[in-house]
Amino acid sequence: MKPTLPIAAALLALSACSTNPVTGKKEVMLVSKGQELAMGQQSDPAVTAQFGLYPDQKLQNFINEKGKAMGAISHRSDLTYTFRVVDSPVINAFAVPGGYVYFTRGIMAHFNNEAQFAGVLGHEIGHVTARHSAKQQTNAIIGQVGLMGAMIASPRLAQFGEQAAQGMQLLFLKFGRDDESQSDELGVEYSSKIGYDASQMADFFQTLQREQAKSSAEAIPDFLSTHPNPADRYNRVHQLATQWKQQNGNPTNLKINREQYLRLIDGIVYGEDPRQGFVENNAFYHPELKFRFPVPAGWKHQNTPQQFQMADPAGKALMMLALAPGASLDEAAQALVKQFSLQPTDSRRVTVNNFPALAFVADQVQQDPQTGQSVAGIRTMVYLIQDGKTIYALLGASAPTDFPSYQPTFSSTMEGFARLTEADKLNRQPEHVRIKTLKLRSTLSQALKSNGVPEARLEEMAILNGMQLNEQVNAGSMIKVVGK
């Protein structure tokens, strides 16, 4: 007789207890250390491919040096930690199992001293040492035991935009409030142990809150979306930092290192990098690859080094552009058909604004769970467009019933692919953080204006500096501004 599913889950849990490295307590853990390490090793190439590494060796050396020092005093000093700054403008930091920690250039630009950076670094290492990601995986496994046999995988539109899904799913694990609180405590402990004033981490949370308020009509900063930020978090982290100091003899030599940090990030790219492609006036432009194509009005879009994605606001269709494998249009078509399990219904040679191309419609076939028969799950339109040795794949996808209404949008977008020739688009450059040393004492507002910041961007620059516009800044102090 086999145990029932709930009993099986309980037996599985009882047989997989381990000791948490941070708390020393026994806990259910179905993910072994070896599996944790493997998850990180498998995820890292996907993460770096998705975002790209930020090409600044001094920044990469900085995060690696501080990260290694912190890992060595952590509760899991035996791990081989890996630290990277990735080339994304979003304000985010995240860790995956096995000791892989990532900071975006966007969050690096918003820190105003080394101590703020160190506090967040300790927080992320805390997720690794307390095995929060592994615990999330364990909870998912236990939850799935009762569903096995009833679940039937079905293709989704999103799969076309998730070539790195194996690694990406680990980035968006939502940690509970208890896990976040524990990581805040560890952030204070770890950053203090390597000599930094942990109260600065609390000040950075204020910067994030202000950024959220400024962007209330838009998406909130990713660091807040994946890291719950209750109203009392600022006060609690200050309390934790004070308690640590009291318990360790109130050291007076804890570092902040504002000027050193500002010099380090002088010149960092700020915001979107147009050299990697940008959207303007309902069109996507890529200055480096010298092409353009229209973006449907109202469609959401996301650009990464791997691909450019567009999604209908109703969630019923998406399009993407990516590089296609193969040395010819036919090879590229065969590769895509195999990758997405497509069955082409027609194919034709076309020319798109002087580029040779291959266009086809194809169904992704799945099995109907009720009848066992094959049915079309997703219908796609694909244009493969060749520019010299490079082949671009433009793919649109929707449910078969919705396809006729989206087909004209797919066609007009793909047939709008053209050579980019406008000089102002080809020469578009990113903004950079510039560090200015003030000659006179003034308010931050006056200092920003005297350094060419327009009225409309004063609050944005105040948040970037972690200060208020009416705050006094002394002669000789440094501030951030943004320029080409």
C-alpha cells in the first residue's frame, strides 16, 4: 500500500531536516548544498546573458573585494562567492543559491557611500547564508507533491520571451517578511564586521522609498518589488545598527567612505543606455546594429542584451526580436522550428526594405488533456531578416482564436524593419553620473542649478544624491549630477 500524498509529503519533509547555518536550528530542507551550488552555477550564465556585465573593471574589482571579505566572515565562509555588477539601469540587487550575488549599475549609481553599498551587500549575502532561496525551493517542492499527476504542462506565450528561464525563475523569488528581517539583521552584522557603519543601510532605504514615490505612476524599483519594505524598516535597521555598536564596545572607527565611493562611480552610465537600443516615438532604434522598426502604440516593451520584447497591454499577444542561429535563412528557420516545437503552415521568401527575408506562420502543437488529440496551442508569425552575416528573428505569438486580429499588427511591425540612417539616432549617447566638487556653500537645489541641472530634474537629482533640495551643502563637498 502506498502512502497518501499528504503523508508522503510529511515523510519527505521528516527525512530531509538540516541545520540552518545562521540560526543553528533544524529545518526542513529538500535542497542539498550540492544542489544549491548547481542551481547557482546553472543560473549564472543565464543571468549574465540576460543583463550583460557592466564593462567597468574597477567596479567589478570593488564588489568582488568587498564581497569576498564579507563572505569570509559570514555564517557560510566555506562557500566560493561570486559577485557581479550587471548592466541594467533598474535599481536592484539579488542573490541566487550557491553564493552568486548581483548588483545592477542602477543601484550602484544610487548609493552615496561605501557603507550603504556594504549594508545591502550584507543583506543579499544574508539570503544566501540563511538559505532563503533553498527554503523557497523546498516549499515549492512540498507544495507540488499534492499536485503531481494532476498537473499538465502547457506552453505559454511567455516561453518565447524566456530563453533564460532556468536562471530567471530564481531571480524573482519573493521572500517573506521574516526572511527579509533576518537578512536586514545579517546585513547589519556582516557590514559592521568588515568595518562599515550599518546605519547607512537604513538611509539607503529612504532613497528607495523616495524613488518609489517619484515613480508611483510607473513600475516601482525592482529592489522594492522583490524586497518587501514596511514603513518601520528604516527605524528598525537604525535600531539594529545601534544595538550592534553597543554590543561591540561602541567602536568609533566605523567607515562611511563617501568621497571614495563617489570617485569610484564617477562616469557610471545612468538610466537606459541608448547604444543598446531605445524606444522613441513608437519605434525601436539600435544605433550599434543600425536598424529600426515600429513598436505598436500602447504596447509594453522591455529591452535586454538578449532580445527586445513587446507585449499587448491586454496580455493576449507578444512580439520579440532576437538574433537567430544559423548561417542562412533556411538554417535559422529550422532552428527556430525545433526550438519552439513549431509546425509551419506556410513559408515564403520576401524582401523587407531591401533585406532578404523568410516569412512563415506556424502553430505550436500541444496535446489536449481531455481528448488526447493534438491541437494548436499558440500561433506564431515569424520573419527572419538577413543583414550580412547576421540574421534577426522577429516573432509574434497569440492564441489561434486571437491571431487574425493581431496578424496585421505583427505584419506591419515586421515589415517595418529598416536600416537606421538618422544621424541623431545613430549618434545617441547615454547619460553618465558626473561628480562635482562645490566651490561655495549653498542649498543642494542651488548647487544643482549652478551645475546645469534643469528645474524639471531637481528632485530626481536630489534622490540620486540621497539628500533634500533644501539641505545645506558645504564648499568642498561632492555631489552627483548627470550629463552626457
